[in-house]
Amino acid sequence: MPEPIVQQTGRHLKWPALDRLERALMILCGVCLAAFVFSTFVDVVTRETGHAVLWLQEVTSTFFIYGIFVGTAVATRRNDHLFLSALTEQMSGAPRLFFDVFNRVVVLLVGLGMVVFGIQNFFTGLGSFRMPSMWPMSYLYIAIPICGALIALFSLEQIVNGLKNGFQSDADHGHIQEAGV
């Protein structure tokens, strides 16, 4: 049976209601990656054959940018990056709780910063245009506050559930005991 897109790792830190969102974001991330690769391939082929299609660079950069920001949001929910956990995994008790909350609050604040400054970028981008389409840059910049809002949501989810259920999973307990800590 294939592994589901929604990871069960850290299940105690996740709300089931957000599983569909994670699934949709993972699919969107895959679509962005596939479209990026395909448009890059077509761009290279058309250039090499002497029939360059200029708007393909816009398509390629758009899928790249959206893929990055969607992937960052999903990685936040999956605890795949954005904060270091190696140090906190070696801790227990109050120090572990403090650093687990602290790390996620920092990520939450980064997400909120992305929302605020991303919205500012979006409005600034209304006056700048991409060539050759002449679309406002805002269609690229909108990915920033959306990503920030998702990062903030997923960080808040982990903080609330971590305070309620504990941040350590059963796997963490086994790893700490095996290491003799």
C-alpha cells in the first residue's frame, strides 16, 4: 500500500482538519515542480532550435516561485525545516518545552512578517510589470503573504497541540532512551 501524502510523523502536533490542506498543498507543489521542469525543457528546446518563446521564462519563474513558497508552507507543517530540532531532541522537561515553544514562536513570527511585508510587496508590485506579458509583478508577490499565513497557521497548530499533547513523540522517547540520555 503506498504511503499517504500526509505524513503521520508528529501526528500529535497536527489537527486532522488541516490534513486536506496539506494534501492539496503537496499536490500543488508537485504540479509546480512538474510544470517548472516541463517549461524549462520546452524553453531550452525552442531556444536551441532558434525559435525562442519569450513568455516561457515567465511561466518557468512563476512555477518556480510558487513551488518554493508552497513547499515552504508544507515543510513547516511537516517539521522538515525552518528550525533546528537536533538540540531540543536531546533535552527533556522544562528546557525542552521552552525551546520547542520558542522555536515555533520564532517561525510563527517569521510567517506573520511574511504576511505583513508580502502584502506591502503585493501593492508595490501593482506598479511593476513583467515582460513580455505586461502582467503586474503582484501575481508573483501574492505567494509571499499566502505562504506566510500558512506558516503562521501551521506553527500555531504545533504550538497549541504541543502544549496540549507534549512536543515529544513516542519516537523521540525511544531515541533518547537508546542514546542513554
